[in-house]
Amino acid sequence: MGEIIGVLAAVLSSGLGGTSVGATRYLVDSLDPLAIGSFRFGIGFVLLLPLALLRGDRWPERGDWAAAVGLGILFFALFPILFNASLIFTTAARGALALSTLPLLSLVIGAALGAEALTWRKSIGVVTATSGVAVALLSDLASAPSGAWRGDLLMMAAALCMALYGIWSKPLIRRSSPIAFTTMSMAAGASCLILLSYVRDSFAPVAGFGMPQWLGAFYLGAFGAALTFYLWAFALERTTPTRVAISVTVNPITASLVGTWLLNEPLRWNLAAGIVAVFAGIWIATTERRIEAAGASG
């Protein structure tokens, strides 16, 4: 039951993450990637800190501080820079589809580092979901914006950061708690982004913000950072990095819906095909233990 709850938390986190792709795509015309990341994770940290303190959660031990800070810079500083920059060149739907290479990266890296056993069923599930993503991306090349491939590659680099964080943070999260670890890591990443934004004068356009831009920034902080990454850490505590990672393939669904509603980006047949492959892959990869258990009991 704990693993099922972990997978459901990961799917909800990824659904919210998809809406964040759309919100980021909306803000990139007004603000540069550094400032967007500063708002997203600065607000996220401010919201998570009192929650962690009120709950009395266990913070990372002193010996884990360096790792928590390093992973925070990887995931909450480098990842958002790549993520936000990618959406300058590509659409919300394509960006989310490119991010959905995460399960394949997690599977390969986790197996190479010995962090997770590689099984046939899990491999088939990841390949099914990722193949659906690849077909959807390639079939949309003719209608893609000029230079969209740059955004796709940047988003895949962001997915690599996310895969490494998911694998390396799992034992640290278990030694502390999801909220406290995420809060400490987010503080490290947000501090880097805010400092870089200040040096580059990235906050200058904020003076011209209207209510839509402020709402977009707050949404990214509250839902795209605080809630999304709490759920992500919660899931990593309860199931494997690959099973958490494969939930990211839900991203294109919510990203495309937000992109259509907010940015007038078209919905195409290839997205529907990709969604079918995504859900098939999730089912294959996450039902492995229940099928094995049923066979053993028989």
C-alpha cells in the first residue's frame, strides 16, 4: 500500500509539474530564466519552511548537509535554469514531452550506479512510455517553432539533473524527512538563483508586472515548487526512483492542456498517441510487484 501511495503522489506531483511548464512558458516573455527560478523556489522555500518547523520534522544530519546543499544546487538551481531556458525555444507540450525522457535516464543511471535492480517488466514499461514520447516529438517536427530542437535538448539536460537528484537523494530523504530535506535543498538552490539574478539585474522587469504575471509567479512558487516537490520527495521515500520518474510522463497531458488554454498552443493527434503510451508504460512498470505477489500466492 505504501508503494501505491508513493506512485500516486508522484503522479500528482508530475501533473502539477506539467501545469508549471505552461505557467513558465507564459512568464518567459516577461522574465528571464534566472528570475523565474528565483520566484518559483524562493516562494516555495518560504511556504515549506514553516510547515517543516510546525511538524517538527527531522532535518538532515550534519554529515548530510554538504550532500543536501549540493543536490539542492543541482536540482533547484541548475535544473530550473535549463528548464526555463528550454521554454524560450519550444512549446509547453514539446517541453513536457522532452522532460518525459526522465524515466529512461533514471533507469539507465540507477542500474549503472547499482541504486536499483533492472527488471524486464520495469524496462518494458519505461521503454513503452519513452517511445510514445519520442514518437510524439518527432511527428510534430513540421509544426514545431523554429529552433525548437534547442529547447528539447535543454529540457533533456534538465531531465538528467532530475534523474541524478532522484537517485542520490533517496537515502538522504530516508534519514531525515521529505519536507525537511526538500526545504533545505530548495533553500540552497533558491539562494544561488536569487544571487545570480541580483548580479545580472534579472529582477528589473518585475517593476512592470501586472496581476497576471504576479499570479503566475505565485502559482509557480506555491504549486509548482512547494507542493510539487514535497510530493516528489514523499514519493521517493516510498518507492523506487524509476517508478517515481516514470510518473513524469504525465507532464505532457497537463502541460498541453495549460498551453492550449493559456497560450493558444494547438492540441494534436500525436499527443493523444503519446498519452496512451505513457499510461501503458506506467501500468506495466508499477504493477510488477503485485503480479509477482499474485503468482507466488497461487
